[in-house]
Amino acid sequence: MGGKNEKPTFTRMKTGESTASSPHAQVMPLAFIRALEKRLVLQLKDFFLTMQEFFFFSVRAFMAFPKMIRYWRDVFDQATICGTDSIPIVLVSAISIGALLAIEVGNLLEDFGAKTMLGRSTALTVIRELGPLLMGLMLSARFGSRNGAELGAMQISEQIDALRAFGTDPIAKLVMPRLVAALIMFLPLTALSDFAGLQSAAYMAEHYHRIDPGIFWNAVYPRLVAKDFVVGFLKAPVFAIIITLVSSFNGFSARGGTAGVGRSTIKGIVVSSGLVLIANFYVSKIVLENM
């Protein structure tokens, strides 16, 4: 009887001793929190340092505009790359989204007996939002990825350092022509995207919803105002600046061989696409509230 009573007492004493003698269990969470805090501080410092470098990089790119005459051939080459060569992908995306929008919006309006308003709804959506946004996202993937990969490869192979050694400003030679070409070519590409989207929507309205083309276009032209075009076409230069500067900056920041080129290219595409979506919202909000 006595032996049976002593065993639990011994076990309880051992349990009490292990609980009392566990300072490491309390130190471990504190060490983890301090390590996490230190890591967050370092990441925050790195973020602000990157923003500072990007700001000075952008200022130097804009200050190089007077040298555009010297590098006019590079401007034409980049205009061909970001403009003429990008027409197929812009057309495909605009035609697809215009046709899909006409089908979906037409089905919704048919439930309310307002199918004749399909032209108005489609025109506002395409001209204000989807036309410029799709153009920006497609060129972020095509033109931005080319900038990041090309400039990243030049950075890794020390070609940019060679330009500096020969007395050439690499930003004026490599970044400024891309920025000027994007500012020039994004506007006609936006107009082309709007036109293709509206034409495909009109085609689907006629052949899918059986709406007369005259009814469709009469709901488009008389109701469009200057504000609708300002919202859409103001986004083109904003997207051009974002895509070109972000992708070029990531190319100049490439480190670590060919793997670093891949990382910088992907980072440029992701960041520029996200900023395009954010800028799309704020440009629409600012213009619609002030016009």
C-alpha cells in the first residue's frame, strides 16, 4: 500500500522539477521574435534603399531626354519592338475580351429587356478600362520581359560597365530610347486595342444576340464624351513609364549569372504588372472625380 502511494508522489516531483527547470522554453520564443524583428528591419531597409535607387534611376532616365537626337536610331529600333511587333498580341487579347464581353453583358441585359444598351456598356468598358489595361498587361509581359532579360544579360556580361569605361552613359544609351519609344507607341496601341475590342463586340452583338449594327453603333457614338477618352488614353503614358522603368531597373540590378537574369526578369514582370493594375484604378478614379 505504501509503495503504491510513493510512486505517484515521485512522478509529480519529477514533473514539477522539469517544469520549473525549463528556462530554455521561455528563451526560445524571445530569440525567435528578436530574429524575426531583425529580419524585418533588414528587409525594410533594403526596400527603402531599392526605392531610393529606383528614384534616382528614373530621374536620370528623364534627364537623358535631350540626348534623344543622338540615339534616334535606338529610339526607332525600340519603337519597332514595342509597337509594330506587339500588334498581334494586342489584337488577339482585345478581340477575345471584346467578344466575350459582348456575350456576357448581352446575356445580362437581355434579362432586363435592355439589350439595345449593349453598345453603350461595351464601349465604356473597353475604352475606359479593358482596352488600355489589356494593352498594358500584354506589353508588360512582352516588352518588359525583353527589357529585363536583355539588360540583365548585358549587366551580367559586363557590357554596361564597358559602356561606362568608354564614357557612354548606359541609361541614356539603353533606357532612354526604350522609354521614349514606349511613350510614343503605347498611345496608338491603346487606340488599336479599343478599336479591335469594339469591332469584335459589334460582330458578336450582330451574330450572337441578333442586334442590328445600326442600333449597336447608335448606342456608342452619341453617348461617348471627352472624359471617356481621357480616362483611357491617359493610362497609356503612365503604363509606358511604369513598364519601361521597372523592367529596365531590374535588368540593371541583375546579379548572380544567368539565374540572376531570370530572377530579375520575372521580378520586373510581376512588379510592373501589379503597378499597372494599381495605376489603372487610380487614374480612373482621379479623372472621373475631377472631370
